Amino acid sequence: MAAASLAIPTILAATALDLTKASYAFTAIEWTWLTVGFAASFISAYFAIKWFIKFVKTNTLIPFGIYRI
């Protein structure tokens, strides 16, 4: 969990740097598509994580662990 919390600011900073470098090359429609893509990925990730947390609370991951071994 600590690694993820350390990676998030780094990834955000790298993304912000790339966007500022390329911001003059983007048209208005490209910014719109970037915003739509971000919103769609955020919403789908939110529901996927919500479903997975519910799944883990009611089930076990032992079969997955055996599969991985």
C-alpha cells in the first residue's frame, strides 16, 4: 500500500509535465477527448474497485493463490 501511495504523486507529476510540454500541440477537440477519456476511466475504475472490495469481503482469494503457485 505504501508503494502505491508513493507512486501516485510521481505519476501525476509526470503526467502534468507531459501535458504542459504538449499543451500547445493539442486542439480543443483533443482536450475534450482527453477529458472524456479521463472521466470514463475514473468511473469504470471506481465501480471495478467497489465491486472487487465487495467480492473480497464475501469470498476468498485462495483459488487465485493456488492458481498463481
